[in-house]
Amino acid sequence: MYVRDLMTREVVTCKSDSNAETAALMMWNSDCGSVPVVDNSGRAIGMITDRDICMAVALQRKSASEIQVKDFMSNQLYSCHPEDNIRHAMKTMASHKIKRLPITNGSGQVEGLLSIDDIVACAERGARGISTPELSFDDTMVTLKAVCNHHH
């Protein structure tokens, strides 16, 4: 199974000079909890989450319209490609404790987003040793536990 089989293809993105209010409204209107941040060429350069926005507003004591995305976005970007095996994406998510992974092409442009929810929704139970599903409950649970483990 490949990342392209599970990823969400319609992904909203924002620029680093967008403000937090604009990013929050994008998330609200798209019913999502994170947005890849892209440069002028559409290449992924970071990620922001709804939690990032809340923390930026609380800690900077400014309104969301006064805070630029570049001031609180995650610059450490982990991504995968659509043709990557889903297990590769799961390892990336587990090792870096991230719930959402931007999917980029060879030029770094965003083509989709893979979330832990997408993986859980497609996991299957094996038939008591008779068959092995492409995406098993066991492998999915290992990834979910790693992603959900508290950061220390």
C-alpha cells in the first residue's frame, strides 16, 4: 500500500507571511487541524496546527491578526512522497511523534496530507494468521501509540 492510496489530496496551504487569523479560518473552513506552510513556488517549508495558533495567541498576548505564521510555524518539516510505502510514512510519523505528514512531489510542492486518522481508518484485522493485511491493526496501533506518547 502506498501513501497516495490514503492521503487527502485536497489540501489548503498558507504562506509564512499570512497571519494566524487567516490560517485559523482556513482550518475552520476546511475542517482540518493543520496546514502546510509553503513558499511562493508552493514548496512546503513548515507546518502549523490549530494548537500552534492557540499557543501563539496566548503566549504573545496579541490578537491572531497581529501574529504572522512565520513567528510560530514548525520549521522542522518531515514529509513523504505519494509513491512511498505507507510503512515508511508510519515510521516517520512514529519516530518524530507527528500526527500529520505533508505529502510532497520531487520538487517539494504539496500534493496531499496524510494523517494518523487516515491510517487508522484503513487498518484491517488479519484472519488469524491466514492472511496479512496491507495495513494491520497491530502496525497501526504501534504508530498511534508512538505518535500519542507525551513529549518530555
